[in-house]
Amino acid sequence: MRFVSVAIPTNESFLIQWNTWIYSKVAKRFKRDKGRISDTVQNVRLRLLQKDFIGRWFFKHLTDDIVDRIQAERILGGARIEFIGKIPCLDIINNSCNNSQCIKRRKHGHGCSRSCPDSLWKISDLLEYAKFDFNRYYYSPQNHTISSDRILNLIGYPQGKYEQSEYEKVKYDPKSYSILESLYRQGRLKPSELTDHECTNDKSCSGCIHGRNLLKSRSISLMERWSDSPVEVSKLRWMDSQLTPFLRHWRGKNMVYESPLYIMREPNTSGHVLGIDAGLLKYVSIIINNEVVNDFNRMSRSNDIDCTILNNGMSPEFSNLDLMAYDGDDGDDKSKKIFSDLSSMNGFSCLENKYDIRSLINNSGLTEEERSVILSIELMEMTVRQYSKKVGISIPRVNKNRVSAIHKIRNNIADI
């Protein structure tokens, strides 16, 4: 067998090589407002780099492929795998190797030795040794709150809440929550009530005191043994931004550093080597489509034309306060009045009133709390954290009220 190397591009080299293709995939989704294509292309390129799309695709779809010793050590961060007995070396003959010792081994039907640079290793064996967990390795903290069981799962421990069968009640494992207690005592993880403010690291920190009072109101005491009250501990929420030190190389897991530069494949009967472009481009096109849709959703839902309702599509430039529109035949200088509408311009004056932000806020049915949040943050240019400190409520609650207010205002605009 003669194995041939198939190159795996890096994130940067792929974006350079397929720049025109990426632009065409983005432009294909635009039916109008094509001036935004360039901006969306930049957003797509940035999103691809943020996701490490080459690594995600490789470790999800090419784990059954083969690499040589040089690339195997690259995956494990330079570890000398020839001395790691837990990783088996494939006993496959590689006619591409010109090492004299390997040539002698081939005569006896054996592949290259473990120390040979051309020795072959299966990627799945490397990932099994590295205790690789794809979902944990590529989890992206979004600064959201997640449950206690989700936290345990992401740091590699069994969940505390489980069901033995659908007919039995939910049971709890106190030992799992003792792990969270230990990490809390060490200061590595804290509940969201204690992390939604700028802590002064002082016993008199007002944010910490407020957070403890919130937990106490839910019968959760951080001073007691957590294994004694697993039900209450399971209801705790945690900011996922604290997980960064635990997702990789934590407790000897996910010891993978990067994807290889090439893999080894055997040519088929016609001498051709199966490439990777088709699968990679399909995966990238899915990411591009999702990002373009997200970019559309980030655009303003309404503009002047979207909100304006014109009579039969007639523009006000063809009308005045008395006559709505005129019509005439081609080549005829005379025009004919179609219909009369004395209130034809009222819709535009109403539209101008609606676009006054204060009028929108007053007419959108906001609660007092939502109204205070939107006025302070959007009009007074106050940050969410500053408003949270001023009013004395948690940041997640401020964000919730702000999002609710924005949705109500948008719905009010859409109903005009």
C-alpha cells in the first residue's frame, strides 16, 4: 500500500483560497439591499474564525482517518507518542517509507516501527487517549446562566439529578453537588447571584450581600453542606463564562491542541485519492447560511417604507391635501383624477409621531420597570451594569426587562 498525504487547510488559508466562493454564497441569499453584502461577508469570515471551523469539521467527520507520527504528535501538542504504549501503532505496510529498517519489516509483512516518522496512527485512537469530548472542547461560553447539572456535565463530572425510569421520581446524587461545593470553596466557581456585579473582594461588598440574600430567600445557604440539600443546589444558576479553565486540559481530558496539516489516504484502484473539499465546503456553507440568517435578524425589523401604508401603492409626491393621485395615458399630457382622499397625508404625520422614541415608549404598553430600563439605557446612555448598581437589581433581570421592552416597541412599530 502506498499512502498519499491529503492537505488539511488552516482557517486563514481556507478564507484566502475560497474568498470568491464565500462572497458568492453570501450574495446568493440577498434579493435586495445588496449594499450590505460586503459587511455580511466580513461578519461571516469573522464567525468562521471564531468557531475554528476547520477544527470543528475535522474532529467531527475525519476521526476514522489516519495520520503519520509527525501529525499525530502535532494533535497531542508534541507528546512523544512512540513511548506511549496506550496508543497503538497501526501495523499497515506503507510503501512510501524509505527507511531501511521499515523495508526489512515489510518483507515480513509488518508496517513501520513506532519510532519511524512515516508510521501510521488512527485519529480515533489518539482522541481516545486524550479523552476527547467534542461538545465540551468546542463549547463556546456566551455569558449565559446554566443549571448546576449542565455545569457538572461541562467540567466532566456526572450529573446530580437523574431518573432511573420514566415511572420513578427524580433522584439526586449528593456526591456530585459536593464537587460544586468544593469548587465554590476554592473560589473557582460562583453562582450567578454572586457574579452579576463588579465584586470588590471585600466582606462588605454590596453585590455579594445582595446575592446571598437572594439565595437565602430561596432556602439556599452557601455555608451549609450542599450534599444535605441537593434539591436546592440543583436549582442554582451559574454564569458559563467561568468555564473557560475547565473545558480543555482539565483532569487529564481534552488533551488535544490543534488539527493536523494533512492526513494519509490510500489511492483507489484508478489511482485517485479521495479529497476533502466536498465535505468541507458543505460544512462551511451551513455555517455561512446560518450566519447570514442571523445577520438578517440583527437588521432593523422596520424602516420608513415598511411602516408606511400607501393607498394602492401611490406615493404622496403625486398628491396634495385634496387629491390623492392622478393617472394618464402614455403620451397624453392630460391627467385624470382617480380618487379623492382628504386624509391622505394623515398617515405620514402619524408615522412621524410614532418614530419619536418617547412617543413609542409611551404607546407600547411597557411596565414601569421596562420603561425605566429603556429610558435609562437607550436615551440616557447608561450601561446595563451602571443601571443595575443604581437601581439595585441583578444584571440578568435588567437584560430581561430591556429585551421585553424592545420587543414591545418593535411590535408597536410593525402594527402602524
